[in-house]
Amino acid sequence: MTVPMAVDRYSFPFTAIVGQERMKMALVLNAINPSIGGVLIRGEKGTAKSTAVRALARLLPEQEVVAGCHFGCHPRDLETLCSECRDRLAAGEDPLPSTTRRMRVVELPINASEDRVVGTIDLEAALKEGSRKFEPGVLAEANRNILYVDEVNLLDDHIVDVLLDAAAMGVNVVEREGVSVMHPARFILVGTMNPEEGELRPQLLDRFGLCVDVEGIRDLDQRVAIVEQRAGWEDDPSGFYERNAGAEDEIRVRIAEGISTFPEVNLPRQILRLIAQLSIALEVDGHRSDLVCARAAQAKAAYDSAEEVDLSHVTDVAEMVYAHRLRAVPFGKGGPNLGEVIGRIVGQAS
């Protein structure tokens, strides 16, 4: 049994969260394959959104990073090195010294300015000394970590655009008065919001890979279990973690194996045709949904230790892929829900 060196008193065990299985799975899939494009979690307060994000970080494998690098570059991934690490290599520091670190959750303040997000360039130093003195921002801290944006719907649209652009490209480019700095910005993006406080524009919604709607649990026994679990954690965090360590280890191993194996998971052409049929039948705009659904299904297959994506993996992820991409939502209110409609389309296609 693997127990972290120090139990974080402020991080509740991932596997001890009662219910909210779809939210937890969306987070796990993005941990396995961050190119899915992040997850937006929509729901009322008090539904374990931030708890799940922080708990996930402790389940992720340790990373090898360049010692002394602000961006946490991987010492052997030469294509994604920052400019400082490239300079160190050119100066003869080969191989680059390395160390390990745990992934962490980097939070974006709701009132963050653009400079705080992307970083700033010291123009005076650039003009007088010809040097590119760069003060890193949140995107630099988030590289190879989890970037958590609470109340993302309350952020300025331009800031959201910047975050999503960086998440899609894997780099952050800062330009001021003809001076340009670029650094790696690969992160797992998690946004949370309460729809009652305002919505995101459809163009921004589509940029999130997955979307999950959560609400308070109505089941009596589960609500009692939530209170009992929380009380047990607050009374004795170390003992509570010990009691959940077996389940935590199991999911930790599955995530690590999924990260290493998902690139080899076979994605048959008939599955790609099925995904395309889903997108056409649901009348979603563009092709982003097809790409995200394929990546998410592949990550789910890897998490399940499957060598090939099958119908079940597509149906497991499809609702998370399409829920926020429908131009109209003719589901619920006494009619079929989105999951039932997806199941019908998949059944007809297969």
C-alpha cells in the first residue's frame, strides 16, 4: 500500500467522494490525456467540485523536471523545453540536471489581470540591455500541473480566451512592443461555474473538451454518507486516509497505466464513423466534438485496460462531450434525456 509522505489535511480522498461519478471520470480522463481539452463542471455550490479537483492531484504520478526550471520542463522532452533550458543545453549543461515533483493545483484568482495570467516583459531591460527579462504568470506556474479556474463564467471573456488558447496550443506567447517571449504551457484545465450566476458564451463553451453538470444528491442514504465521510475526515485525517488508501492506490495505478498505454490503444475506423454519426445526428457545429470524443473514448479504454476502443467507451464519454455543444437542448422535461438519445443513435448505428 502506497501512502503519500505527508497526508494533506486539506485534500479529501478522491475515492471517498460520495456520488458524482461522471465528474470524477471526466477529471480522470483529462489526467490520462490532457489533449482532450479540459473539463467544465457546472453546478450548484457544495457539490464537491473543488474537492474533487484537489483530490485528483494527489493521485497523479510524480513528474521528472529540470532542476531549477520555473516551468518544470521535462529534461528529456527537448521539443517542449523553455528558452532558459535550451540555453543551458547550448552552454554545455547536457544532460540537464533533474529532480521530481508532484503535480499540484494552480488556482487562477477571479480578479486576475491579463499580465497576471500570461506574465510580463520588462521593456526597459529589453530596450536598454537587449535582454528579455520575463516575469512569469499563472500560465507558467500551471505548466505540467492542473489549472483550476473557479467561477470561470465570471472571468472576462478575453482572459478565458487566453486560457483556452494556451491549453489548445500548449504554449504561452507574450508580446510587448515588438518583444516576444514564449514558454510551454501544457496543463489540465478545470473550470467550475454556477449557471445561476451567468453563462459562458457558446464559442467559449465549445472550447472545453468535456462538460459535466452536477447537482446536490437527493438520495437519503448517500446524503447521510456524505456527512459521515466528512466528519470522519475532519476528526482524523490520517486515519481516514489509511482507511481509504487501498481504493486510492487502485485508481492511482489505473491512471498511471492509462497515461502510459493510451497512445497504443487502437481506435478502429468504424468507431470514428460512429462518432461522426453522433455529431451529425446531434447537429453540433464544427468538428471539435469528433476529435474530443475520439480522444476521450481512447482515454477511457486505456483506463479500462482495453487494447481497443469499443462502443461502450464511446457511450461512456459521449454525454460529457456533447452536453454543452447542442444548439438547442430538446431533452428532459418529461422527454428522453441526452444519454438516452445518444444510446438510441449508437444502437441504430451499430
